[in-house]
Amino acid sequence: MKKILSKIFENNCFEEKEIKFNGWDSKIYSNKVSETYIVLFVDDINATLVDSISELCSAEIHNSDKLTKAQKSNLYIIIVVKRNGHFSESENNIIFRIEENELYYKKFFLWYDDTELKELKNRCENDFNNHTLEKILLDNKAFLGFKENKDLNKGYSLLSRIYIKLAFLTLNNVEPLDRNLSDFIEEAIMDVNDNLYQYVLINYEKDDFIEKAYEYIELSEAEYEKVKKELGGI
């Protein structure tokens, strides 16, 4: 995982900085506009991690003379952890506490497992330039397979997660749609229950017509499930 992330940063004009923090397995990357990422590799998620991250941010990073003021003001912390199976409730709570703590920099967890990593390497053929990554993400067949079953499309799942966590990664070749989201929602609801559509169309602005609809129109269980399924595909 370290090599993949290092290659992604390198391909996006980031340079690795020779900065180390006591007791942390870490890498630091920064670009010409001072956008800076501190990538921490941790073995597990436990209760001590909350205080450890807080101490790292408030003391070592905040007081570091090796990072410029501009870098500190445009700094992200990515916490990389290999997981085995799903996170427990306590692990999810720890992740939430760290990510939602707005003091001292933006913090994000990036998790993976061995199967995800292996499948991603195979999909990319160990080529992690932006063109290759974007081509994989925009592959419609791969996307539909990912939506159908994330557990069977682990390489795609990991790549999607990387794009979400690393703010500088963007999709540059997405064709604009000739319809907006409300058009898709309108079509989906009309197919399920015309009374529902007519009520909302009359009483609400088009862009807001989905709101409060269920308060007024009684749907059968089958219709409700169809609405959820249809809107889930939007």
C-alpha cells in the first residue's frame, strides 16, 4: 500500500519530505502550492489512537519548524490501516471521534485488506498513473458490478476509497449529463406511483419535490421497496 500511495502522490506532482515524527510510521508529501499530506500507517485501531493522534497534531505537527505556515494551513492527515473483516462498533466509534475532531487539521482513515490490494494491483497492472486509475473508475461495467456487490469487486472498492480520501484526485473526463438529478428522481417516482408524483409536482418546486412526499401519499410495501430500489440506482 505504501508503494501505491507513493506512486499516486508522485504522479500528481507531490514531493516526499524528509520529516519524521517520533514513534510513527509515516510519510509526508507536499506540492508547489503547499498542499500537504501526512500519511500515517497504523497496525490497528484502539482506544489509545485517539489521544496519540491528538498529541501528534497539537504538539509535534503544530510546533514543527520543518513545515511552513502555508503547509500547516493546507494539511491533511491520512491514517492508513489494514483491516481483517469489518470494523467493530468500537473501532467505528474511534474512527468517528478522530475524523470528526475539527481541531488541528483534516483527518481521514483509509483502510484496505489484502484481497482489495491484490485486486487493485491486478486491475491497474501495477500502473498507477491518473489515466489508468480514471479509466478503471469510469468503466461502467466495473461500476455496476461494484454497486451490485462490493465484496466481489474489492479492487474497484479500494480505488473508489482512495479517490474519496485524497482530495487532489479528480475525474477529468466525466461527460456532463443532459438531465439533472431531479429529472431522474421524477422519472423513477412516476414509474412507481402516479398519485405520488402528481401530488408532489403540484405542491412543490421541481427540485424539492421528493421532500415530504412520504408524509402525504400512502405507498404499499411493494411500491415503497420499488421506490428505494429505483432511487438507489440514481
